[in-house]
Amino acid sequence: MNFFPLSGLLLLVCSLTEWLQCNGEPSGIKVPLKNDIGIPSRLPRAAGEAGRRQSINFMDMIDNLRGKSGQGYYVEMTIGTPPQKLNILVDTGSSNFAVGAAAHPFLKRYYRRNLSNTYRDLRKSVYVPYTQGKWEGELGTDIVCVPHGPNVSVRANIAAITESDKFFINGSNWEGILGLAYAEIARPDENLEPFFDSLVKQTQVPNIFSLQLCGSGFSLNDSDSMSSVGGSMTEKFPDGFWLGEQLVCWQVGTTPWHIFPTISLYLMGEATNQSFQITILPQQYLRPVEDVATSQDDCYKFAISQSTTGTVMGAVIMEGFYVVFDRAHKRIGFAVSTCHVHDEFRSATVEGPFFSTNMEDCGYNIPQTDESTLMTIAYVMAAICALFMLPLCLMVFQWRCFRCLRREHDDFADDISLLK
């Protein structure tokens, strides 16, 4: 397992709104509960729950995600007393726990605060915009449980969504969002405690979780790979495809994966002179679009887009790896997934660690400002301004002198005319 250190609390940027199911190894949110590392196998319930303790069944956390690509993946949760079952979208790129609390055309059910005996109104509003979509609502707290996760109850902050725009997705089957990032990016401010922080404080669950993002997987046989060779070197794609605005399609089973390159990223390791490399395949950055595809065609969208705020490592990268989010130590670990996407010749990889005496290229270094240079530039600019202002001042002075002389001459002429 190679770990990538987070240099700040705001760098948990893996927006995993497209978690994908896999068969075999457990997927979804997993809390390590191994007695050999000192973590108890029994966890207390939330404060105020009479100190009852419940055993944790790790097998309940297997296969606990539902959904499909492009619409997000969700986990079932219960909220309130008596419990109300809701499907909640999982996202590590945000920090608010919010659920639909009013009727909406895309929601089959929603959170009814008035039916919960344990709901507490915080009398505070909240507004959260995303890259796509936004919502606003009212803050409160209630008892929350993840039946197919760590089976404990937690009193957590909940935003009851009353209005939204392009947030809920028709047919997605989820009614809220669970932000697993840090409090620094919570809305309305960092004083709002995120769900996972409440889980750690109120129970003995460690401040770490892991997930395995698995794509649909591709295993090409010989006939498939041969059928895509002919004419593959002359493939041309419209500019809109690379901008994510147009699709490309091939006949079923003839997608020429081999003409697309793998993409490698180098990340800093835990040591200052250490790095490691992760490599993703085209099966990860070319996303299948099922809604427009026919029974004879496979259509794809280019899933790497530009960003003005920095690099976001999302589901496109994560699908090939088993990922550990060590929140306590602010680091992320990568290992090759047991169900990663691959073809006959290539697979996603984690390589390293690599050691170097100069790791400046592997991180962002804030440039140091040389104050003496700035002072020199300031003096030069002042001198240039003076050179331009001097002729202008001379011209103004000359014009004022000429005006005064002309006025005296005119007054003298008037006096002479009056004497005549």
C-alpha cells in the first residue's frame, strides 16, 4: 500500500459520486475492526442511548452500494425515531449530510422531520452549491444509522433540503448526500460537524475508511482484439469529444482500446524524497453512455475535463484501485484493486516507491517573493513615470505663461481703446 500525504485539510478532493459495484472483495465504506491492531470489535451506541453496545458484523458492509454510473452510488441509511429509510449518495468531495425534506418530482420518498421524535431544529439555514446543481435547506440534528455499515446510532447534523436546482437526478433512486470530507469545507461554516466526525466522536470507530471502486471490467478475447485492429491508426475524433461535448461509438465488441494510451500520475510518498506512480487505463477515462447506445453500438464519453481550481482525483482514477482514506493522518493510500478494469495486455498499476534527492517537481512549491526585486521594479517604474510627466509639466507651465501674457496684452489694448 502506497500512501499519498494530504498537505492540508482541504485537499480531500476525490469527488466519488460515481462509486461502482464489484464482485468479490467488499466494496463501499468499510471500517477496519481488527482486534490485532487494538481496535475493539464492539462499539458503543451514540451518547444518550443508554450506553448500549452493539457488535459489528463486517460482512454486513459487503456489497452495500447501489446505483449506476453517471447517476451516483448510494448507501441505505435510517434517520429519525421511528427510523425512516432513505438512500444517500456517498461523496468524499463534500462535507454536508443533507436529505430531501420536501416533495420533489424526482423523489419517491423524503425525510419527514415532523414524524421524528428525536429531531432537533437548529434554526439555521444553509446553502450549498456544487459543480453541477445546488440546494438550500434548514439545519437540524437527528439519530442516524447505517444498517449495512457500522451498526451504531449517531446524533448527527442534517440539512433538510427544502429547495434545489439540478441536484436530484430522475431515476437515480437516492434522496440525499453524505459528505465524508473534513469540516473545513462544510457549509455554512467549519463549525458544522460532518457526519463522519460525529461517528468518530460518539463511537470507537477509528477515523479511517476504505473503499474499492470497481468498473464494469473488460476482458478481451483474441477475436475481439483482432477485429479492432483494421483501420485503428486512422481513427479521428471531433474536437467536441475531447471537451466532453460529443460521444464516439463503435460496434459492440470492436472498441479499439489499444489506440488509447494509459495515463500515469506521480504522487509524493510519505517521505520527502519519495514518490510512487499510479497508472489508469482508457477503460477508466472513457465512460460508457448507456442512454444513447443501441444494441449494435457502444458509445463513450471522454471523462477528463479541465478545471480552474486544481486537479480533482475522482472516480475515473479511483476505479482501478483499493483506496484507504486515513483521515486521522491526512493521507490517502493506493493499492491495485482485485476487480480493477483491464484488458488482455494492460492493467491499472501502482509502482514504487521511487526515491530521488530532488522532489520539487512532485509538489506545488509556493514561490518566494524577493522584496529587493520588487523595490527595484518600483523605482524603475517611478523613474519611467517621472520621464513621462516632466515634458507634460513643462508643456502645462508654458501654456499657463502664454495665457497670462496674452491676457495682459489684451487688457492693455482695451485700455488704449477707451482713451480714444
